[in-house]
Amino acid sequence: MIVRYVKSLCPQQAIDDFTYDAWHDVIGSLDFDAARNAVIAVVHSQRFVAPSDIIREAGRAAKAHPSDRTVGEALAAANRRELDAVPAGPPNAEYLAAKASMDERMKARDKAAYLADHAAERKAAAWLNGAIKGRQPMDEPLAAPASPRWQQLPGDPPELRAWLARQPAEAPG
């Protein structure tokens, strides 16, 4: 399997029918995953893979500090499942309550964002309505100070407030 893997990664490397037996005699005692990870590490640095490179890299990985992993080991560790997948079951009361609370907060946040986006449209509609009727609304003048660029909306985490306070206001114009 390792010889076929090397042939796939390095198609220019000469491999014949006797290579399988010779490599098995030399690296047959290595663990398959360790040998495969060693091949991956060797291919990253050179174009051809020799059995001695595989042995050296597998030995280095076995004796190395856990933080000094090969690329293959790091990829295997990153893609490894920590826990087995749990089959889906009916939702419990705690989950349903948390989901309902989150849905309410997200609806409130969406409504606040929608209304914040249409504040200028509401002001213009009120002004036009006042122009038609002959009296202008004083509570919503067209020229107003710029609203802050960032604002806390319902449903946002509380930690966001400190970050929002540090953001500059949007320049008028």
C-alpha cells in the first residue's frame, strides 16, 4: 500500500514489480499510518521517496515532542473526531426553551435592523406628508446629527457593547 501511495504521489519515481517486496522487507515493520504520514512529510520537501527517508521521518515523529508533528500527523489530528457522532433524538425541554429564546432575540434584532435601515425613508415620508398638509413635523427634521455607525441591537452578546463603544461615529455627508 505504501509503495502504491508513493507511486501516486511521485509518478516520476521508478517502481517495478520487485520494489514492493524490497520495500516490504525494509519498512514492513512500520505502522501503516506512521509510514503514510512519513511519506507525506517527505514529499513536501523532495521529489523522490526512499525507504530510508520513510524510516528516518517515522523515527523522528515517534521520538519528537507532541508539538513537533509532521504535516500528515497535524492533518490527521485536525480531522480526527473527538467524540463519536450521537444519533439524533427528540429535542428536550431545555433545548426547546433555548431555541425559542434565541428565535425571539433574533426576531427583535432583525426588526431593529430593518427599522434602523429605513429611518431616513420614514423621515422623508413624514416630511413629504407635512409638505402636502402644510405643516412640518418638528420631531423628525430632515437634517439631523449623524447616528452612530455601530449600535447594539437586541440579541447581540453583551461583550459587543464595549467594542461598539470604541468604534468611531460615521462622518456626516
